[in-house]
Amino acid sequence: MLVDYHVHTRLCGHAQGAPEEYVKAAAERGLREIGFSDHLIFHLDNREYSMPLSQLPEYIEAVREAQARFTKPQVKLGVEVDYSPDVVEAIDDTLSETRLDYVLGSVHTVHGWVIDDERYIARYQSEDIESLWEEYFRLVQEAARTRLFDVMAHPDLVKKFGYRPRKDLSGLYAETVDAFKQAGVCVEVNTAGLRKPVREIYPSGAFLNLCREERLPVTLGSDAHQPNEVGEGFEFALSMLKAIGYKEAVTFSGRARASTALL
């Protein structure tokens, strides 16, 4: 009876399906809860990446309708907000005015480059990969320290296409885990990486081991962009979490945290 807190709908501009289709898929998977988290990106004016702020009320209404219609699984309302240091005030204002169950924080852009868009993958070949990773994780740490977010989503997204530094990453991971611990955020175990070129859960096992050592709580997300992806890869994620030593995952309601057993 797991939860999937990272689910998108067609309103985000690059997904398919309405909320009820995802809820039905979650019911078929036997999930306890499903949480919607469509994108809000304040620093990029691109309908392909995010619903505009003006569409937020429509999104909330659609999820509320699903909450009223379905009781199993329970439906939660969240958003995934992309971090950039120049829009912190706008993020804060919007979140403070919006009643949500949880907020995912994420980083998709480094120096204006959308690092997970496959249309721009060629840029990796000309980038200093070590510097890119350091800047990406600096932004992730900075995002957590704002305390605007409840969960840090796919915290090592920069590995999506398999470009990795040659250096030992343990120090970079440790810095990030420490930032998460100080900020009091949860870590998302995101199975979308299993469907991407990297073929690996976000974050890596090495990262999650450090999270466990520091007693950071975790939650689960499929990053579904179509209904059949809901809960996908959760069996693998569950076995990985149990092997590392996790026994519980976090749930949210009204941005208050609770725990559920990883059964």
C-alpha cells in the first residue's frame, strides 16, 4: 500500500491524461495514495515545460474534483516547483497563498540550460561535466535551504543521460545530504530514472545510503507523465530501500508529515 507523490497531468504541458485516469491507474496498482504535482516554473516562460501561473486554479479544481470523486486511493494535491535563485520571492508568495498537501522542489536548469530536455543533449559533449555537476548540486542544496519545499525531487537528475564526472562523488553527495538534513526536507526516491538512459533510480544507491545514515525521511514518486507509468518501478525501489535499511516512507496532508510502513 505505497504512495506515489510525483504524478503529472496534461495541464503541465508535456504529459497526457486527466487526474481521474491517473487515480484509476493507482487503484489498479493497489496504491494507498496518489499525489498530483504538476510543474510550476517561474523563471522559464515556456508552456512545454510548465503550466502558467494563471492555470494554477484550473489545476487545483481538477485535483479537488478527483478528491471528491475517489476515496481509494486517497488523492493529494501538490506541485513541483522548479528552483532558481531569482524567483524565490515569487515562489514564496504563491505557495503561501495556496493550500497544498506538499510541495516538491526540483532543479531542471543550470545557467539557463534545461539539462533534462533530450533535444539539447548534445550540449553535454561540450560541457565540463565536473563543473556542471558541482553547479547542479549547489543549486539543489540552495533550493533545500530556502525551506520552501517539503520534498527534494529527483535530487541527482543531472545524471539522466549518463554523463558523470570521473571524480569520487561522495563528497558532493555528503554536502547535499547535510543541506537536506539542516533544511528538514524529505528525499524523493524517484523511479523515472529506470525509464531514462541512465537506467537508475534517482537518487543513486550511494546517495541514499548517506541519507539513511543521516536518518533523512523518504517518499516515493514515479514521475508519471501518462497513466500507465503510475507506480512503475516501485517493486525495485521498495527492495532497494529495504536493503539500505529504510522501513518507512513519508506521507503528507496539509503540508504536515506522517509516516507509513514500507510494506
